[in-house]
Amino acid sequence: MKTRCLVLLAALLPLFACVGDPGDVVSGGPQFLSMGTAPVGGAFPVVGGAIAEVLNENRGENEWRVQPRGTKGSQENIRRLVRGELELAMSNSAISYFAVLGESGWEQSYDIRAVVTLAPNIATFITKADSGLTKMSDLAGRRAMVGVAGAGFEMFVQPLLAAHGVTYDDFTQVYGTQSGAVDMLGDGSIDAAFLGGAVPTGAVTQACSTHDILFLPFDEEKRQQLARDYPFFQLATIPADAYSDLSEDYPGLNVGSMHLITSADADEALIYEITRTIWENRQAIADRHPAGRAINEANAARNTGTPFHPGAERYYREIGVWPEDAG
């Protein structure tokens, strides 16, 4: 009996040796990686889907299968990442910034990390030209759509409006998707909608093709101050040819670039490989959505207030795009 047991053990040892390190991204069988996106109408589902497709098509010896998941957006994505229900997620960098700090409505700090900084989220309040609204402060006493409930848009909408003298107590907030906001503008359910994303954003294009739209202007001094006060705000211009109802370039604001994030405890080798694959196939992502053009030397590793995952940082340092002032 003892001899038989020894023979059986000897036969099994090679099988145990083949299992490998669970952190090894090359072997060990398929890794199913869920990526949280957002509701249909914004850029997250399209850009997230493009990244997932490119990762799957160019995985090489890696065994991952990236699966996009529709969610309510950034805030849900962050919570689900930390709970281990997602491995990757799209998020607005403003919402991620406050999540890391545990401020602005977050009940705790969330241990998340950035993988790649993507396209700017250039958003503004739009209204029908006959609404009587001509500037941000006119929103007082009106009804405005401010995003999907629970998505966390207030984390960048509130400081933006506060700079223009408007608080959330001054107007009625309406919650819904970007695509739904276009219909609500049309039937008079709302007076204005906060829309945007990577330019061009589908909902804004739809609004301009359906209605005569006015883009409420930023006060230039306030716009400049917002970019100085918050690491996620960035000056941005919407070119006149981006939307049919713009007659000239619009001085706007990046209210928080979209970025791909993961949990702080995600495997370093895995995130390194994901970062490498995204970078080396960035043109394939850009071919699917213009937001992919933001994966470049000046932007991919740009700091928006959320620390980068060590796996991503290691890759960016190796290829020489890690910002000199990032330490």
C-alpha cells in the first residue's frame, strides 16, 4: 500500500507543477475579466467596448477574456471594483479623485488605481435656443438634467455651478441618461441638460440635429480658476465643426477625463500586460472610437488625481512616457 501511494504521488507531482503561480497571466487557463462601463448614450459603453475588443483580439499568450458590463457608471463601477465584482472599469477621473480621498459624498476612501488616462470628458449645459437661458446663472429656478442617479455627476457638476454662483438648492435636479435628456428637452420636461463626453458625443449630436441648441457659456475667469483649483479639471475647446449648432469654437472644460481603472490589489503582472496591450494597439482602439487618439505620449500617463497602478506605472516608465514631475 505504501508503495502504491508513493507511485501515485510521483504521478501527480507533474500536474501540480503545471498549475503555476495564480498571478501568472500567461498560463493557468482563461481569466474572465469584467469591465464596468455605463448606460447607453454616453461614451463609456462605446470606448469600453472598443478597449475590450482590442484586448481580446491582441491578447497573445495571455489567457484573458474581457467582458464589458453595462452599469450606472463611475460610482457603481468604483464600488464594484473594490468589492471584487469587476476587474476593470471606466470612470470619470473627477469621481475617482474624490473616491480615493473619501470626500464629496463618499462614505469612505476607495483603494482604486488608474491604468490609462483616456479622452477628456468635455461637458456643458445645453438648452433649446428659445428657453430664455443664456448663461449658467440662469439655471436658478429651472429644471436641469444632471446625469444618471447614483453615477456621481454631482462631484464635478456642483463645483462647476458653484463657481458660477448656483447651488443644487437653486434649481430642480432631474436624473436620467444622456439619450433620454434629448427627448426631455424636446417635450419641455427639462430646461437644460448637462451633456458631454469625448467629442463628438452622440447625445449632443442628436440634440443639435433635433432642436435648435444653445451651449451655455462658461464665465472665462471662473473657467480658468476651476482648472487651477482641481487636478481633474482641464481647459478644453470644442471646435466649431464638432456640432451643427456651434458657429464658432466653444471655450469649454474637461470636467474629468474618462480613464480605465482597477483595484489597488490587482495583480501587477496582469495590469502591466493590459497596459502594454492597450498601448501597443492604441491605433486599433482609435479606429473604433476617436477617444482612442488620447492614448498618446502626452496623455496616457497624465495625472488626474488618482494614483496609477504599479503595473501600469512600470510599463509607462519602461517606454519613457511617465511624466517627469510624477516622481
